[in-house]
Amino acid sequence: MRRVVSLPPVAASICVIAVITALYSIVVSVNPTTVALSYVVAILLIATAWGIGEATIASLVATVCFNLFFLPPVGTLTIADPQNWIALATFLLTAIVASQLSGRARARTLEAVGRQRDLERLYALSRALLLSADRPSIRTTIARHIADAFDLQTVAVYDHHADTVSWAGSTEMPWIDKTLRDVARQGAAFRDASGMRVIGIQLGGAPIGALALVDEGLSDTVVQSIANLAAIGLERARGHEATARAEAARQSGELRAVTLDALAHDFKTPLTSMKAAASDLRSNVTDGRDRELATIIDEDVDRLQALVSDAVQMLRIDAGDFVLHRDRHTLADIVGWTLRQFESRLDGHSVTTHIPESLSVDADRDLLGLALRQLLDNAVKYSPPASTIEIAAAGDRTVEIVVRNSGPAIPERERDRVFERFYRGSQARRIPGTGMGLTIVQQIAQAHGGTVSVASSPERGTQVTMSLPSGEATT
């Protein structure tokens, strides 16, 4: 920013030249060379103390005084000896050049001192932001730290994610809230006549907020550095909030699992009695219709017991409260065992399997069976009645288990979200469910060191592929 010459230093500079002139013209008699050197030294000191503008004015005044009082004819601005013209011009040139060099050296020194001060303030700000406690008012804390570090009267931080404006300093300007939102959205900086500056806050090239402050002579580089530190502070605040939400979700999941575990225990007692009664009734009745009804009751009790067990297990997995019990299993045996458990829930669908008898995998039998039941449950829900569901597997070091159905294709825009917790696509909203099935499958696959992917097309239907490392038996 260009420096404006102020009146008091100019007056003081002229006084210094006047004192030297009076000293040598009235008190002490010296030759013109001594006078010229004294003027030059004074001009250098003026440039060092106040700057180039004051030193240049002092050079011009000294030239006039040198001519008027020390070059003959004294008392006039005329010069009799042509050599004195050369001396006067040399003096003027020397004085101006010396003042310029000294003033620029002073300006560079002041600039270096200013940069050091700005760096110290930026360091103090970064340290304060990193040491800020995790608290709900962290955005206000960011604004306050900026105001304290740079002695600013007004600072505002807008967080686009939370859509909140946090103020710090002695003055608030609520009218600037809309400008903050506009700058955060459009990215164009704003500055008004009162000195208020608004700059966008970006992280990784993406706008995440805006910063407003009253200009106190800060350079654009410093303001941008403040915005970058504010971006780190806002991202840190979001990280804390995400961690808090994850912890709350984990505790909520644990609470759900414990609650449902207790309910499952309460369910299992009457279900066990119902199972025993249905089995006894089924074996003792002779009437065909009664026997058929007893069989339906017996099968539905088995189905209800399996649903209760799966629900508890799913909530435990969602809460992270589970341990893998790996062992070496033949994949065909696990699939066959799963199909026998799921048989009553196929609702008329047929299942074909293409699994090599020798294919084996290191896995937790119960968890892998649960994942397969979730995939089968989705296939039954979303495929046409009486259609065929296919289960295939192949691989060597990596075993790929594919469950394919002939239901409608999943829209491409929804495929990346089907594994999100509680997410249900446009087709799923008409079908009962929780949106947890594929999330649980993904968590089980990841716990085994594997992955899950979805492919869908109108011609081939939808297939879910679970890839698991073959591994070796562990104990």
C-alpha cells in the first residue's frame, strides 16, 4: 500500500535543514563542502527516520538554502561562478539519490519487520486454532482467535456446511451475513468503502465458507493465509462433529443391540414353547387339514426364531460389537446350509447354484451365512414372483460369490448409495425393509478383508458380488 507523506515529519525535516543553515551561516563559518556534507548526512538521517518523501523534500529545501546562503553571490538565488552550478547540481543529485537509497532501505526494513510480525501472528493463530478445545462454539472460537491475533475490531466466519455466521470483536455487522453467503457460494471477493473485506474460504478448491474482517492494513497474502487457517479450523470442527456423531451412532447401535438382545431373550421363551407344542401337535394329529395347519405353525415359528436371531446379529454388527471366528469351510456347504435356513422365505422363487465342490474359504460361518441370507432376501423382494435366483462362486486366492436376480435394474445414480445405512432407492420405497441389508453385507465382507459391488442392467437384472480372500485356516 502506498505511503502518504504526513505534515509533522515534513515540518521537522525542514526544521533540521534550517538549523544546519543557521548554524553555518551565523554561528560557525565553514567552507561550502562541509555544509554540503552536513546537509547530505541530515538527509540520510531523515530518510532513515521518516522515509523517502520527507527526505526528498528536505533535499530540495537544502539545495535552495545551499544556493541562497553559501554560494556567491550570497543572499540571492543566482550563481556567479559556472562551476558552482555544477556543484549545486551535484549536491542536489547526491542528496536525492542518497535519500532515495536510504528511504528504500528503510522501507525494506519496515517491510521485513512487517512480514515477520505477520508470520508471528499467523503462527500464533495457527497454534491457537490447533489447540482449541472441541466444543459446540468452535466457529466462534475461530473468529475470536483471528480478532485477537491481528487486533481486529470486527471478524465474521461463515460456515457453509452449518449455514452459521460467527462474530468476534467489538462490533457486529449483521447486514453482512448475506454478503458472506454470496461470497461463499460464488467465490468472488467483496470490499466496501468502510474497509470491510469479505473473502471466500476454500479447502481443496471447494468453497466451504467465507471470512469477513475490517481492513487494518493487512496485505492480500496475509488475509488469504488467515482464510486458509480458518478453512483448517472449520474442517477440524467438522471432523470433531463427525466423530461425535459416529460415537453417538455407535452407542445408539450398542443400545439397540442390548435392547433387542433382551427382547430376543423374551421372545425365545414363548417361541420355544410354541415350537415344542407345534412339533407335538404335528406328530399327533391324524386329520390332514389339522396336520397341514400344524406344519405351517411349526415352519413359521422356525422362521420367526431365525428373524429374531438375524435382527440381533445385524444390530451387533452395525454397532461393531462382533468378533470373527474364522475357520476353513467348503463354500458349497455354507450355501447349502444357508438355503435350508432360508427355504421357508423364498416365496415360490427357485434357486440355482453354480459352486465348485472343492472351493473353500476362511470365514466365519454364521456371519457369511447372514450375509447370504440378506442377499437372498433382497433378491426375493426385488425380483418377479416365481423367478429364478442364481448363486455362483469362483476364484482361487480371491473367492467371488455372486447372487443374481432378474428384477428391475437399479438406476445408475443410485448404485453408489445402495450400501449407505438406511438408504432406500426409488424402487425400494414400495417394499418393506430397513435399508440395512447391504450395509450389513458390506461390513461382514470388510471384516473378512473383502469387498462388495453391485452391477445392474435391464438385460441381466441385478447381481451383487462379494469378494473374499481365500486365505488359510486360522485358529
